[in-house]
Amino acid sequence: MKTILQSMPLALTLGLSSGLQAGEFTPCTNHDHDAYDTHRVDSHAPIGVMGDHTHGAGEWMLSYRYMQMAMDGHRDGSNKLTNQGVYDLGFMAAAAEMEMEMHMVGLMYAPTDQVTLMAMLNYVRKDMRVEPRSAMMSPFNHTSEGLGDVTIGALFQVYDADHHRVHFNLGVVLPTAEVDEIDRGTYMPFGMQLGSGTWDLKLGATYLGQAEHFSWGAQLSGRLGLEDQNDTGFSYGDSLNFTTWVARKVNRSISVSARLNYTLQDRIDGEFDRLVPRVAPQHFQENYGGEVLEAGLGVNVLFQKGFMRGNRIAAEVLVPIYQNAHGVGMNRDYSFTIGWQRAF
């Protein structure tokens, strides 16, 4: 995975350049200029896509997103498992369900037309219900809550003509989240910690296109850990993400979208710096990561009149259509994001 991520800058440059030269798109005909129209309701990607657009010189944007992701039981590779199936593999407990909630506040500022600076702060809450194998033991919950990792970065616009736009994404993840969350006197499982706890690099590229009634886009991104371990001794695996979408204007204020989202993540490296019980799949590093392909539907609303003029409200739901976990991983059920954006 690290080899793939380290070669991403060259691959992104070559791939996007060839795509722009070879692509045959119907240009937008309702404007007297050839630049990408950032004032359309569908000019932004679905709300679940981060770093999807740049701004003009001197423009700011404030945003808030609420994201909820639910997991339901386990799977062994691509096969879903019942609790009994987990017990049959030798584990003493199984996570029946898990839910993560995240509140994300973002700020963007463009000092020039070519550069947009950005920062994102998030607050995380995780709940996991664990069911022991023994009927003599009662089910119990793990809960963790607090500040997540902070991301700062920049978007670099490299192409804006003929209603197509390309920019590169570059960011650094600051290890502000706690990774020593404890329950019942011991560390909670890796997945219940609030962030990576390591300095990480984010890089990628985003392409946007427009026609008269439609818009579309694609984004390739990766997250590469810059440290071998965090303060408690482990690090999350590197990840690669590709997403693509198409949107249709309903009118000046509303657009709808469809999206495919693919994520590939390595296993966890390292180990907690103290002995922890090993009773459920979530206590083992080899049971993290894998690949997920999701399909999603979204809606964007851009207010045109009144005191809400210029405000954008958007929502999106994603459901997995293919999952292949490393080891005995958790089964993803759905994710939902709703958000607000205001440029000024």
C-alpha cells in the first residue's frame, strides 16, 4: 500500500492530463465564459466528499457536517457472520453492533484564485455493543467520546477551462485525538479510539465537469501514516479512496446526485503498550482494514432568496454493495451525512 501511495502524485498528474485531453464532454451553454460555474447548486460534490471545490481570491467558507455510520455484526472476508459464527471461530465475544457519530466544522479561505487553504475540526462519539459467548455473562457497551484528529491543508487549482476544473489536494492530519480510551480498567479496542494518534499525510486530486443540466466529478485520494506508532504503540493502516459522482439540476435551488465510493485500507500495525484482554475480533490488529464499495444518493439545496440566501444545505446516504474485510472485520451497514455550507 505504501508503494501505491508514494507513487500517487505522478499517477494523478498523468491520469488527469490524459483524461482532459481525451474526454469528450458537452459544454455548458448557458454562460458566456468557459470557466467552471461555482454559483450553480450542483457545483459542489455530494456533501460526503471532502476537499471537492476551490474558491476565488478573498473568499471564505464556513461549513458544518454531521455524519453517522452504523455497523451490524461481523464478516469473514466477504461473507457475513452471525454472533455464533464468530464464536465458532474461537472468539469469546462478538460486537453485535457499532455506531459512530462525528461533528465536523470546516473553514476554507482562498488567498488567490489558485490556492485555497482549509482546516477541519471534528468531535467523535463511538458506541459498541458486545455480546459474550457465555450465557452467564451479560452484554455490555463500550463508549468513547471526544475531540478527533484535526486536518489542515490546501487545494491547488491547476486547470479551469471549457467547464472542466482540476485541483490537487494536500493535507496533514494532526494527532489531536486521544488513543488511550479506557473502559473497565483496560484499553478499549483499536476501533473505539478517537483517531489515529499519528501525523498523517493526505494527498489526492479532484476533477469536476459541467454540462447544461448535469455535473460530474471524481476524486482519488490517499492517507499515508508518517509515524510507525502513536503514543499507545500502534498505527492505523494506510488507505486509498476513489469516488465518482454525477448530479442533475432539478432547478436553480435543488440538485440530486448519485455516487460510487471505493475504499481500500491496510491492517493496523503495532500493538498497545500494555497487555489487553483478547476476547473479540476487535482486539486483534489483523481484523482491521479491507475494501468497501458503496453506492449513494444525495441532494443539494442552495437558497436563492430571503435571509437564507447563499446558504447551502445538503444530505447524502451511502450503503455498501461490496465488502471484503481483512480477517474477521465488522460489517458496515450504512452511513449518512447532512451538512451546511456558507461562502462569503
